[in-house]
Amino acid sequence: MSEFFDFQVAGLPMHVLLVHVIVVGVPLLSVLLVVLAAWPAARRVLWLPTFLGALVLVALAWLTVEAGEWLVERVPEAPLIDAHADQGDDILPWVVALAVVAALVGALALVERSAARSVTDAEVAAARGVSTPARRSPVRVAISILLLAAAIGVGVAAVWTTVRIGEAGSRAVWEGSFSDEPLEDR
């Protein structure tokens, strides 16, 4: 794709701009998925914006990688740039996995909404004058716990991958390009 598209915005390489969206978006989505997996009330309200945000993040991650490949072809070859470029594709499976977790969170929210609309044992008991505590389905509780574990696991891996790739990119740009001491001629 990079041979058909000019990945520049206002004269700057698009990769340099898009990478900031990934650096902020991946940790934000990861934390939000953990919150939604653990908190049913938040899940009911935020599952759809979270899922849509995850899809946008997948597209932007792919675009960032493509823009990075375009940029690599336009800078001098260097070991640090090569190391960063080699790691760049590693983010895509993790961002897709975050989107899958977001879809599962959404599916659980829809199942919970459907269950809330149906007549529950507590409502039947209340109509008969018997008080019983409201219970969540054990299956939904187990699914919520598994979803929380998946959100934590995928989130940590996605954030770690983002940090690792970003650190390699920062080294490629900044290592050896500044002075440890303030410059005298300023």
C-alpha cells in the first residue's frame, strides 16, 4: 500500500503523528476494558463506544504500521530504525485481540440487558409476596470472571508491546542526537 499512498500530513511523515494515537489509545482501551469487564453498570453504558473505539484503533494501528513502512523506505538505513521497524507489526495482533475482548464485553452486555428484561425469579417471588435476594446467573458470573482475566492479560500484553515498540522508535530517533549538557551557544 505504501507505494500507492503518500503518508504525509502537512509535510510531516504520518507515522510520527499516528504513533501518538497508538501510544495513548492502547493503554486507554486496555484500562477501559478491564473496568467494563469488572463493572456491569459501566458495561451497560459504555460497551458500544468502547467497541467502536476498538475498531477505530485497529484501523489506526494498521495505518500507523503502513505509514512506518513508508517512512523506513525514505530514511537512511540504520540498525536502530531496522530494530524498530521489525517490531512494528507486533502491535497489530494485540490491537485485534483488544477489539475481540471489546466485542465479547459487548456481547455480555447484550445478554445481561436481555436477561434484565425477562421475568426473573426475584420478580416472581416478589409478586407472590416472598422476598428473595436477586441473583446473577452463575454462568454469567463465570463468563465475567473469564472476561476480566482476558481483558487484563490482553491489555497488559498490548501495553507492553506498545512500550517496547515505542522505546525502540525513541532510541532510533533520539539516541546520540542530543547533548547531556546544555549547549553553550544558545
